[in-house]
Amino acid sequence: MAATERLAAAVRIHRVLDVGCGRGVAASLICQLLGQGTLLGLDRSAVAVSAAYTRNADPVAAGRAAFRQLALADVEPDAPGVFEKILAVDVNLFWTGPATCELRILARLLAPEGRLVLCFAPPDPGRLDHLTQAGFGAFATTRPFPRGSALLAVVAQPPGSRQPAP
């Protein structure tokens, strides 16, 4: 199965949270595959959120996507509901410190059998300790790219999940 088919199957009917959505690039790709699902993008930057709305005008108009200017630490855990998939691409707070408050919020936002996917370049698998200390089960993989670059992808399951690691 191709990577795009796997992504499509993963998000087709899910609620997806895009943390640090920036200008909505990942959201645009996900929205093409959502089917009946919905996406909520969060970013601290008003400029980025405005650009995400513009880039994703059609899914927003169809009620399949929304964007909010809001730091993850400021999210009221019960307000946005529960998400089956939570994504963060190059969001430094997960790599520069323990992100204790934010991981606690994500644990409440993530469905019991949901998945948290963190991607970061350059990769440093040594930075996963804070996820396991917060109770998440985490699996990491590094993908090398041409010219010596690489991407670290981490898939984490919420505390107390009974599903095996991906």
C-alpha cells in the first residue's frame, strides 16, 4: 500500500488536530484525504493562521477544516473535543524541553486508541524520554533523505492505551 493510501485510510473518518499548523501546508494535504473527517489547526501566529485559512479555503467553507490562533498550552482540554489523530511537524516545544503541560493536554485530547505523530528534522531520537515520562508509548523511526538530511517521525499512543505500538 502506497504512503498516500495509508494516510488516506488513517484520516478518512477521523478528527485530526494539527498542532503548530503554520501556513496550513500539512493541513492542505490531510484535507484532500479527510473524507468525512475534520481537521482543527492550531498555531500561535495570527499571520500563519490567516495563511492556513487562505490555503484551505475550500475545506473551511465545507466545514471540514478550521484554524485557531492559540498556543497548545492555552487550550482548554475539554473545549475542542477528542481527536483520533494529532500531528505536529517541526514544533520545537516537543524537542527543546519536557513540554509537560502540553503533553498533559494532548493526553486528554487524544482518543483512547488514537495516535500522536511528531515529526522533526534534524532527527534526535534521544529527545523521546519526555514522551515516555508523560506516559505515552512511543515508537520512533528515522528516514534519511538525499544530501545528508533526515526526518525523525515519532508515533505515540496515549497513556493507558492497550493497542500495540505501530
